[in-house]
Amino acid sequence: QVQLVESGGSLVQPGGSLRLSCIASGFLFSNYAINWFRQPQGKGREWAATSSSVDDTTAYADSVKGRFTISRDNSKNTVYPQMNSLRPEDTSVYSCSARINRLDFWGQGTQVTVSS
């Protein structure tokens, strides 16, 4: 079955960096885009970035552009968002997702807290 497992979330100081991971299984990873979303406590889910399966292209929300970089390693079925210059407003649960055959699959999320 399709599984997505995020890891790497933690407490980090403002201005710091963090690298998350999303490990996928149960589908042909290299054929699918992986999306990252985030959801601050008490607020709605926000799209943050996408790693496309085509030509390694990426896309970013304006709120993270220039600070976040997403990469993928198809040999490890893993996507890595690298988050730099973190701000308190980046505090959220970060989740990865994949749309396969018109169904959206989600991981359980990993908490990132940016605070001094």
C-alpha cells in the first residue's frame, strides 16, 4: 500500500535551518510529484512546495521561495525539503503528499517549531 513517512521536524531558533525527509513506498516514486504542505496550529493547510517527477522541476509558495529548497533522490524514494532562514511563522506541521490515480495520499506529518 502507499505510504509516506515524514521525519526531521524539531525545535529550531529563528534564522536556523532544518532538513525534513519524506520516504515513500508502495508506488513507482519516480513517476509522481511529491507535494509539501504545512499547517500551523489552528489554521488551514497551506501548500509550500512541489518536487515534480518531470525534469526535476520544483515549485514554491511565495512564503517560502528563496528560503526553502526541495530535492529528491529517486534511488531512495525520498524527497528532502531544506529549510533555511526559518522564521517563527514557519512553525507548522509539515506533511508530504502524492496524488496517485486521482487519490491523494498523505503522511502523518512532522512538527517544526521555530522559536527562541
